[in-house]
Amino acid sequence: MLAAIGLSACLSCESGEKTQHHVDTDSGKKGPTAEITNSVDGQAVFEDKCKVCHGKDGGAERLGAADLTVSTLDHAAIVAVIKTGRKKMPEFASKLSAEEIEAVAKYVRTLRK
Ligand code: HEC
């Protein structure tokens, strides 16, 4: 209700009440930002959560991390490792959404040589 009024006010006038418009613009951003989670950037997730051990290209083996460039796991197995963790690798089921896990699992396979 409020958002609808704000939006139509924004569309119908260009000048005046700058502060009011600024608030409308910010709240309007919630739509597009929320949609981004529907198409998660697997690379961004990897660089945020996995790079620390696996390295940017997946080939680093910090803390005994598996070399992802030579990994032969299929998608389901990668998803399982990410969800439950293995040895020094922590589980990510409680830290990433299902979509993020799917996206980063896909990205992991692109790291293969
Ligand atoms: C704290 C360090 C650490 C982090 C962070 C980490 N890993 Fe790992 N990862 C490991 C270790 C250690 C292993 C090897 C486990 C073993 O030897 O069984 C591993 C193994 C794997 C494997 C199995 C590869 C294979 O062929 O057996 C995959 C896939 C993987 N990690 C993906 C990821 C992804 C994706 C992320 C980020 C969401 C991630 N890892 C974050 C340490 C880490």
C-alpha cells in the first residue's frame, strides 16, 4: 500500500520533495536485490567461502584441501561434500542456501582442467 503510493508519486513527478523520493528509491531496490538470490553467482560464493582453502582456481590445497582441478566427483557428490563437509572442510548446509550450494557446486566443476 505505502510502496504503491510511493512508486506512483515517484513516477508522476520529477521535482520537489527530494527526501521523500530518496526514501522511495531505496525501498524500491528491495525488489531487484531479492531477485538476485534466484540466480546465485557460484563464483562469488566460491571466492567468499571456499577460496580460503581451495584457492582462487581450486588448485590450492591449504589445510589438506582436495585439489578441485583434478576432482572427479559428479555434481551430486560435490553437493554432498559441501553440505556435510569432510575432514578439515566445514559443512556449509547451515551457512549457504540450497541455491548457493547448487551454484557453487556447478562452479567447482568449471575449475577442472
Ligand atoms: C577450511 C578449509 C576448507 C574450506 C573453507 C572449503 N573446503 Fe572443500 N575441502 C577441504 C578439505 C580439507 C578437503 C578434503 C577432505 C578430504 O580429504 O576428505 C576438501 C574437499 C572438497 C571437495 C571434494 C573434492 C574431491 O574430489 O574429493 C569439494 C568438492 C570441495 N571441498 C568443495 C568446497 C567448496 C565448494 C567450498 C566452499 C563452499 C569448500 N570446499 C570450502 C577444505 C575446505
